[in-house]
Amino acid sequence: QVQLVESGGGLVQPGGSLRLSCKHSGSTFSIYAMKWYRQAPGKERELVAAITTVPTNYADSVKGRFTISRDNAKNTAYLQMNSLKPEDTARYYCNAVLKGTYREYWGQGTQVTVSS
């Protein structure tokens, strides 16, 4: 069982920045991938960014603006979001994929609102 706790969401003006954090329980070495998804009202949940051992992947809509990273010593994944746009407004969810089983776990989400 892996528990994920997100933090760092909030209200920010267009062009601003936020850093989301996702702290997970258990051993970091049991996790194959950490991902960030988002879901806006009335829309499907979409993958924003993913990180495995080294490669990272990003949705086209956030490339060049968002950066995903992991700090294994702190059991934490981050999503640095720069140059935020109103269309980035959504609830952001952290996701962990375990090695071997590829079982997935989800956090409760954190709200990001980009508005002037």
C-alpha cells in the first residue's frame, strides 16, 4: 500500500509559478514511475508529466513550462509549473506506479486556479 499526499496548489495570476509536491509512503525503490495528472471541470483526466528513472515525458500543452522531478531521499515528487495560463486551471493528482506489478496509487489531488 502506498499513500500519496499532494500539496502546493492555490490561486495564482497568469504568468505566475507554483510548485506542487507529492510525498509518498513506503520505499522509493519500489516505485517505477511518478506521474502528475490533471482534471478540469467537465473534462477528462489527462496526463501532464511522468518520470521514471531518468526519462521524463510531458503533455504538449505544458512542454517548456512544467518540470517534473523526484527527490528519492525525501520520498517526494515535484511539479514545477511556470508561465501558468488560465487553461492550466484544474485539480492536479499525483500517481505512483509500482515496479513489477505496475499497480497504481493516487493522491487526493490539489487545486490549481490560474486567474487574474
